[in-house]
Amino acid sequence: MQDKCGIVGAYSTNKSHNVSREIYYGLYALQHRGQESAGISAHNSEEMRTYRGMGLVCDVFNNGNIQGLNGNVGIGHVRYSTTGESHIQNSQPFISKFDMGTIAIAHNGDIINSMELRKELEEEGREFQSSTDSEVICHLLTKDYSKTHDMVESIKRVSKKLIGSYSLVLLVNDDLMVVRDPVGIKPLAIGKGKGTILVASETVAFDVVGAEYVRDVEPGEIMLINDEVKSFKIPKKPGTPRAHCMFEYVYFARPDSILDGKIVYKVRKNIGKALCKEHPVDADVVMPVPDSAITAAIGYSRASGIPYGEGLIKNRYIGRTFIMPTQEERETSVKLKMNPIRSELEGKRIVLVDDSIVRGTTSKALVNVLRDAGVKEIHLRIGSPPIISPCYYGIAMATRKELIASDKTVEEIRQTLGVDSLGYLSIDSLVECIGIKREELCLGCLTREYPTELPADIDEYESCRC
């Protein structure tokens, strides 16, 4: 699985201060959220400048590419595509001219009804440079602004048309604007440095530049940041839930982040303890599938008293396994990505802890690697409940027919993977481990109960996702 994006915004009250460096380091800290492209827009009170490129943050901003991005206010973005292909045209921030100047937008999330909205805009004669839903939002805002001449009011009006998830940072001339959708699916936090206000998808972006985490942006909050900070609210429909993405806590966020007041490391350690309580087993060693399951494996080890150990070493320079064209190549890629330590595995009964099972292909390939290394027993423990339905809010996991748990029982999955036992964390335990009320979490991929309405053409939308 991959998350769609990471976003950063910064505003310094010191007009001579250049925030692009802080944005750069913030994006570096959020690199796990997207590795396809990166970009920064900055405004120096006279003009806005933008640089975008394909690849990692360190590759895009090399050879002095960041030098021209001067300004006391700016935004940045790292991207993994779910809506829109992996091309430079789809990289962000996305820039557009409008009545009163220039707007740049960086978006984390997915607008489910973006195809319908795009069609309406095209019929009105608006031209698109990309295939992203972020450009749809940009067109809607600039169109509405021509009527209201008030960007805050335009954001409120446009939000009524959007179905899905969106955490946004916008550079409207030299004003920084911040938006989190009324449901609050995607994370967004506020930090404060020396004379600088920062906004980012995760608090680790603050840590790296020595800023202090202040609070989370509230669901449905609009912030206008310049020499003062003003907060506004998107009007909520009656019964609009809060629905923070549970997978941020299980997998996506860095363990050293704080999301909506919850320390991710603590949540994952609790997941491991809960797994041990629900699915105990007699074994010789507890091992994680690195890196995302390390903390949960530590929790399982401490709760069970079974020693923690490493059996798989991750090669962190290998890309995503699911882009390989054949199954044989995908299995080879798994071996490149995870190499077994035979001396730690041979003849052992292991508890293998992973964060989730999506298609099951990677899990099966890992089990084969471990069997070849001489493992005696494999007891697989999964830190999330079975994924039975797709995510429509910015996580590229799989289509419904590709999800192994959509039409198989736990026992059938165990047999398919070839493990000696298989235990998933229950939904009730997951909710307890996160520490947020069930009615305030998005559990759609686990329950098929989504926090927003889904368009009638959702099957077409799903088939178009990249």
C-alpha cells in the first residue's frame, strides 16, 4: 500500500526569512508518504516561484534548484499517485492564475467525485493541464472566487461540492491558507518555530526543523495565516461524523509522529500487546516484517515474554514490488527487498508480525523465503483486522476483487499463505489501541461502512485509479 501525499506549509513574520529550507527538510521527513515527485512554491512579497520534479526530495532539489525559491511564505508536497498518473504534469504544488494573482495548492487525499466535477468544468470550457483531482479543486476555487472575491468564503462553498478526503495547504499570493475536510480523514498539524508557523501532514516535519507541535488542525477548519492567524469553520451538515483514518496509526504515519493527539509509537506497541492477548502462541522468537511492523512486534514480545529478534533484513533501496510485470519478477523483487538471516531462522518457531495483508502476494512470497531458510513454524500475526473493501480516500491498496480477505475466511487465507497459524487483530481491539472512539474513526476498508456518501459511478472511479 502507498499513501497519496505529504504536505507542508510555512509562514514567517520576518519578511527577509526564507522558509524554503524548512519546507525542504519537512518534506524530507515526510518522504515515506510519497516518493514519486516533490515540489515547493514560495512567495517573496512580489512574485511566486515554484520548482517541481520527479523522484525523491533529495533528487529533485539538487544542483541548487532550491536557491531561487526565496520567500517568507511557501508550501511543499511529496506525491504518490492514486488519482492521476505518475507524470511531471501531475506533480504538486499545482499553480493557477486567477483574478487577483496566483494560487498554488498542495493536496493530501482523494476527491471521489472528481471525475464528475471535472466533466462539468470541461463542459464550461475550462482546460486541464493534469489528470489530478487537485487541479479540479483549484479550478473550483478560482471559479468561485470570481463571484465572492473572498477565498475563505469560496473554500466554504466549494467544500459543499467535494466528496472524499482533503487536507490542503494553499498559497494565495503571499497568504498561507490551510484546510482540513469536515470529516478529518487525513492528518494535518500545526507547529511553531522561531517566528515561523508551520503546517504539515505529520509532526515529524516539525521535529526536524526544531519547531514545536502546537495542535492538530480541526476537521472542517480553515486557517488564514499571514502576520496574524485567523480560524474559520466549514459549515457541517447535520450528522457529519469525524472519521480519522485508522491506517495512519497502523501503517502509514512514522512511529515518531503524533496524530490527532495520539502518539503513533504507543498505538503500535499497544497493537502488539493486543495481538498477543487475542492470539497467543508458543514460539521461540517474535520477528517483524520490517519496517512498519517493528513496534507492534516489540509490543507482542514484551507481552508474551518471547524474545524479540530479527529474521528479515530490509533493503531500503528497492522500490514498490507491485509494479513488476510478472509474478515471477514480483517474487524476485520481494527477495531483493527482504533477505533472511538463516542462522536466526533455521529450526525456529517464529511469530511473524505484520501490519496488514492486502492482496496476499507479498505475504506468500515472504513465507516462501522463510520456509526456504529453514523455519520450522510460522505463526503470522496481523496488526489490523482483515481488509475486505477498498479505500476511496487516498490510500492505494487494491480493488475489491484483488483483496484476499474480500472473499476468503481467515482459515482460507491461512491455507493460501501456507502459515501454521494466522491471527488478525479484532476491530474492537484496534479501536481501543488507537484510543479514539469507533464513531470517530474511518474503518471503511474493514467494514464497508464509509464516512461519506459514495458516488453512483464508484466502480468506474475505482477502475481508473492509478
